[in-house]
Amino acid sequence: MSIESADDLAGMRRVGRVVALVLAEMRAAVRIGMTTADLDRVGADALRRHGARSAPQLWYSFPGFTCISVNDEIVHGVPGDRRLEGGDTVKIDVTAELDGFVADAAITVLLGSVPARTRRLQQSATAALAAALNVARSGHRVGVIGRAIESEARRDGFSVVRELCGHGVGRSIHEEPRVVNYDDPASAEMLTDGLVLAIEPMLLPRPARAVQRPDGWTIATHNGCVAVHEEHTVVIGREQPLVLTAL
């Protein structure tokens, strides 16, 4: 969607803030020994308190309120009886609907002692998201976002997930345009004032294919390597975009 009125902007600000608050509660609650279902219940309770609904449930009948992906799982992990352990890399992805508006964001949480390279990988994903925000301005091609993300990842010695991408968002979960995380000359659409995007670097320590697990939801690396994921919903403008999902 594109922001076309003050009401649009107010609605997107509200749902963006809810997503940020839910993520903050889940980040504060996640701990070694809890199950991913326990963590999902924290998110579900927070969504309800803010009057919001799980967008993955609404649109896709996802079997959870939030997506929780661990270690080699990249995205769309289904909450369940898996117990989190020290050294786990936990991706928490919250997409909420409130009053007809949708926002989407994700964070990576490192539990306990993790390899230094995994910590650097997460730092690189955060830097890649910042680099993307620095170039995501009206009048530029959508492709500048992927170029910035891939450039940052390569500079740090890492790879991007090529099969998955960011996307338009606002009235539903997945809208046009696709926002790939690599330099793609075919990403020729123009960024315009008011366009709402979910920008989401997904980084790997080495190249890997994204494959779907037998549960029909979880997408993981084919070679077992860890993945990290950082995401914000933003509104494009002439300067740096307005980040809706940051507290």
C-alpha cells in the first residue's frame, strides 16, 4: 500500500507500534529452557492486550500467533514443544493486523554463549538493515535496497538468502513489490513517496539454499547452517524512511 491520507499514516503508526511492543515483550521473555510455544503465548497475550490479531493466522491459518525459527530455520518456524537451549539463535517474527492495517518486523536473539562468528553474523544483519534504510528513498529503484544489503553482507564475509525477500505490506501481509536481498537488475520498480515496505535482511555464514520442512511452514537452510533475520516496516519518503516498527 501507499500512504494516501493522515488516517492511513495514523493506522500504520498504531499497528507498527503494536508490533514493536510485542517484539519487545517477547525479547524480554525469551530464555533458555522455555519452549517455542511458551514464547508464542507471550506474543499472543501481548497482541490481545493491544487489540491486534495475528496476521499469519488471519491470512494463512498459520498454526501459531508468531513465527519462531531456531538456528538453521530461517523463517516461518511453527511454535511447539521445542525447548530453547544455550547457544540457540532465535528469530522472532511478528506480523499484526489492527483496524485493517498490517505491519511486520523481526529480530534475532542469541541465547547464552554463541560462536563469535554467529554474533558477527547478527551484527552484519543489523548493519545491512541500516544500510538498506539509508538508500531506500523515493526516486530510487527498489533494487538499491538489495544491493545495499548484499554489499554489507559480502563486506563482512557472509551471504544472503536469495529465495526469500522483503515485500510491500500495509493492507495485507504480502503485497508488491518484492524486495530481494541481493543486487538484482530486474528490480526496476521505482520507490515512491508513501510506499510501505517490509525490509528484511536474512543472512547466512555461507551460501545455502532455502528449503521447506515437512511441516509445510518452516523454511530452513539445506546444509544446516545458522540463519539470522532482522526486519522493519517502513514508509518511503524523500529522506530516510519512517520506521514504523521501532520503539
